[in-house]
Amino acid sequence: MLQRNQQISYEEMKQETGRQIVPSKLLFTTTCTSVHPENSDWTCFEQNASLDVKSFFGFESSVEKLAVKHYAANLAKGKEVLEYFIAELIKSGTTYIAPFTDANESAADSAIDVSRPIEEEEKEKKEEPPRRTSVVQQCMLNAKRSSIDDPEAKLEAEYIRRFLGQLSALEESRLCELKYGLRNTHKGKLPNDAHLLRFLRAREFDVARASEMILKSLLWRKQHNVDKILQEFEPPAVLLQFFPGCWHHCDKKGRHVPLFVLRLGQLDMKGLLRAVGLEAIVKFTLSVIEQGLLKTAEATKKLGVPISSWTLLVDLEGLSMRHLWRPGIQALLRIIEMAEAHYPETMGLVLIARAPRVFPVLWTLISPFIDENTRKKFMINSGEAVLTELSKYIDEQYLPEFLGGTCLCMAPEGGHVPKNLYRPVEEEIIDDEILSSTYQPAALYKGIPHEVVIKVPTKGCVLTWDFDVLKGDCEFVLYYTEKAIDTPPTPHSPSVLSPVERVTAAIGSSGSVQMSAILCDPKLTLGIDLSMEEKPVQFTEGDSMQGSHYCSRSGTYILQWRHPEPTPSQSFDFSLSHHKCKIMYYYELLDSADFR
């Protein structure tokens, strides 16, 4: 209040304006200043308004929201202006301001007849029907009430600046609509405004789509108890030892965004999947993301500016064909889908360092599953000037040593997981859907190998394979022929062969000539129309092998697993009724277009 000498009555001083914008559409009434009822020397600077949208071409709700938002902003600005000029008056020593009078003023000059007694005005107010309260008006009222308990819950200018960032009028109204719409449909705990804003941005501020996405995510969090994962999940020791990633300071000055470093080229995805399983890896990934959310919230409170995402630095030194292992790719895609669905807009920037030639193949496989907005945040470096490029986004004092910087990074070095840490193969197949849906079982017998015929249409393709020896010993060979082989015959189990066929198979297995031929087309002769691309390698029970072959020619390639050839000193054995060797395998042919 500004104290000054008043010479007019309370009834005369009250300033009220009423405007009807667009006939029969909007009625907006506002009250600005009045004489204090207990002391006529005081002027009350108050501002309140009522808005009644009777009809506005079907946009009544939107008009109400925008009007209330801008009116609330004007209140804060008006207070700031008044306080500024009052302070200036005090500084100048002004203690008295003569009341303004207009000698030419008449009742006809005012939009409202100020000569009416106050009793008539009060009577009209009592008879006036109650005005409708809009969604955003209720939003502001609820925000003010909740601010008593949580000062960060109100959508005011200071709160938005500190915790949400610059928002347009439409974005702020959509956030308000989403928040209080969810309160009416969801009875449980809701994410804070910063998280809601992420979902809105992921759905381009479509409230209906964002609401559906959030409700699905809330159900998912409840089903998997994600809210307590940081307190209850204990990462296996194998993960802590061999997962080459950790949180590492922050990115460039001025942003102070949390930075996570991942040495993907040193990650043994196959070893980790075989050792701990997909479920443990997914939970570990979730715990890292939840840690990221906490770090962004801490940075926001510490710096006083909104930090809603983090930066990921990925070092691909060491990336090779073994990283294109299908179960590993499928696990990676599942993690990406989970992050896109439940943690949208949390990845601010992805820095790819030292990308090798095989990276385009990996990118071709995973990029379709990454949101378009997220793909735009990838910065890929495959040259030698790694430090120069990274210094644009990360302070030099924080560049890791393994990239040529000076900062010690606490991430484990990764590397191959020892096979003695693997779980039993049978347990892996039962527990992990990815492994069970990818691998195929096969049985080998003396004289009856298992073969897979693969047609390679163009040169430059890459053939990859992976197998585990579950029982017995075996030998692996890769053959090539220009001849097209249509349908390879399916070998019968020796347990159902006739006695003569069993003896014939056993005799055949004792000769080296039969072992060098292929079962799918016995007419092919090694050295003439059949060549050996990969020499025979023997494996024993418990071994696993992951390999790849660059197909320099188009044609037919044959993967063959066979029982090892017996030495001449070994005794003759007719017993073929049991499996001599059992394997679990998968293969994949990568298109040559991905390597250009």
C-alpha cells in the first residue's frame, strides 16, 4: 500500500472495468485499485478478475487457460513495477502525493456509473449467478494450496525458470492440463513436473498421447518395482567387474550435465549374458538410468537452472564382429525400447568416439529402434582428432585417460568374461527368452554330421556364427562351392536305423575320405568343386565359439559340425544308439550393403 492524502470517498475511488469482447462470447471484469475501507488516506492496490467464456467457437477451455495464465503473469509483473516505483519514491524522500482530480470528468465519461450507491452494487452481486471456474483456474488454485506443503509444486515464474526452463504459453498450459488431468484419472503417485514435461516433449505436446504414455509407464514401474530398484537391487559381482561404464563428472562448462562413460568396444555382451542373464543386465541398466535422474535433479537444485538430461560418451575402440552377436543385439534393442518408452528425453547428447569400420553395421541394426529426435543427438567421430572433437562438448580436465586425456576414469576395463563364470547352458536356455528363441539344438553322430547350407547372393557379405558344445566333442569346418544346393537332406537318428545301416555308418566314419565330404551333396569333391574356407577346429565339451567369415565370392557356404575323426589306434565301435555330441548354435548372414 502507498500512503497518501485522499479527498474522495471510497465509493468514488473503486475502479472497476467491464469489457465484453466479441458480443455474447466473452465477459471479462477486473478490479485494480480502491480506497482502504478503514482509512481514506490509504490506497489499496489490488487486482482481481473474473472471466466467463459463454461461447467461443468450441475453444472455450483453451481461451480460459490462456487468459488465466497471462493474467497470473501480469499479477507478478504488476507487483514488481509497483514495488520498484514505491522504492524510488522512498529514495527521493517523497512522503506526500496529491490526489489526482479531473475537472472535466463527468459520469458519462466512465464505462461504469460510479455514482450508484454501494448497496445497489452489493445487491447485484448477490443476485448474479456464480461464474464457471476453468481447468486452469482450478490448476492455479490447487498450485497455491499445494505450495504450502511443497514450494516447488506451484507453476509460477520462478519455479518454471529454475526447474522447467523456458516454456511457451501453449507448452505451459499443456503441462498444466496434463498434470491435473492425470490427478483425476490416476489415484497413485505422479511424476513431478520435470518428468511430465519429458513425456510431453516426446509426444510433441499432445496431451492425450502423453497421458497414455505416462499411464503405461506408471503401470510398468509398479509391475517391476522400479521405484525401489536403487534400494533393493544388488548388481552381481560379475557385472561390477566386467561392465566398462560409470558416471564421470559433467560435460562442458555452462551446462554441467551429468556425463556417463561407456567403453562399448570392451564390453563382452555374450559373456555377461551367459554369466548373469538378461534380467540382471536390464535391472542394472535401469539402476543406471535412475541414478541419472537423481543426478539431474541434484544438478538442478545446485545450479538453479533446469537440468533434465545427461550426456553419454561411448568409446568404440575394440568393436568387432563379435559384438554383432544376435542375442547381444536383441538385448541391446530391448533396453533401447525400454528406455524410449519409460525414460523419454533423458538423453541430451550421445558422443561416439573412435568408431571403427564395423560400426555402420551396428548402427544399421539399432538405429530403426531409436526415436528420431534421439538420433539427431548422436555425434560420431571416427577420425584421429578425438580429443579435439570431444573438447567441444567436454572440458579438457575431464577427458578420460584412455582417450588421451588427463582425467582418471573409474570405469572397469571390461574384457572377456571367463567361461568358468558362465551359468550352465540348460539354465541359460530356460531363463533367457532371447537365447532360447535364437539358438537351435543339434545332435552329431559318427559318420553323420550336422550341416547348414547358406546361399550368399553377392560378394562382400559377412557370415557370422556362434555355438556351444553341450556334450561330447566335435569338429567345425566351413566349406564353399559355386554350385547351388537346393534342399539338404535331413539326417536320421542312428537309433532308428536298421542294423545294416548302423554298421555302414560306423564303417564310413572310420575312413578319412568320408569325413572330408559333405552330406548335403556327396557328389562334390574336395579340391575340385568344393573348397575349405575355414580349416577344421576341434572343440570339447563346454567349449563355445563365436566367429565370422568375409564372403569374397557369391555362392553356397556350408557350416559343418562333425564328430572328430578317430585315430588308427582307436578300437572299432558299433554303439550309435546314443548322442555322440550335442551342440547349440545360431548363424546370421549380414548384407554386403552394410559394409560399403
